[in-house]
Amino acid sequence: MRIDSMRDSSRRVLVVALGVVVAGLGIFAAPAQAASWSSYLSKVPTGFESRRWYEPNTATTIKFTGCSTDQNAVRVTLAKDISLSPDTYYSTAAFTNCLKGSTYTSTGNWNAHGNANHYFSINEYLVGTTVTTVKSLTVSC
């Protein structure tokens, strides 16, 4: 059946049905974010969560270069994003070297935690308001 020979109402139903199918597939598709990526942070608050990325069952390395905060360290916690359940939090790395200047780097390494969406949080368990800036960051899996 050719679409141009269909009545207008039938054509609309077909377009809506195709849209629903495509949208439904998008909900269940694996995320498109790359497992390794780079970015920066500008004045993020306590408890900030990074973007999510899909990570195969590999180790994770997070590097911050050129940090500033009003604390004595930037605390970075790796987490597994679990839909409709509490997330799983792994160990926290205290980044201090990056506080020495814009060219200094701190590195945190985490073991593999299975195929899943992951993210990191900043200063998750600190009381009060802290802002953190990172000149550049890299996540590698």
C-alpha cells in the first residue's frame, strides 16, 4: 500500500503509530554516551552528580586537573545508576593534588563493577555548601 494513496485520517494514524514505536524503542535502547569522555566543572555544589555513561565491566579512572574548592580535598565517589532503586555507591577518592594549581592532576581508580550506567558525585557527604571548579576532567573505562 502506498502512503500517498491513503486517506488523510489513515495516514495520520500510520504516522502516529510509527512515532510511538520509535519512541518506545528509544526508551529501551542502551545509552549512547561514550564510556570515556572529557569535560570541566564550574562552581558545582555539594552533591553534584556527573552525567551518566555506560561502562562495560572494566576499571574506571577519573582525573581532575586544576581544582578549586573551600575544602582541603575534592571528594569523588563513583556510583552505579540503578533505575527505580537506590544507587550503589563505591569508594570515595580524596583529590588533593589538583588543588595545587591549574596544571596539577589528581587521579582516582576504581575496579570493575559490572555492565551498567555509572556516574560520579562530588563531596557527597559534606555538611554545608561547598562549590567546586575543575579546569578539566577525564573519565576513562
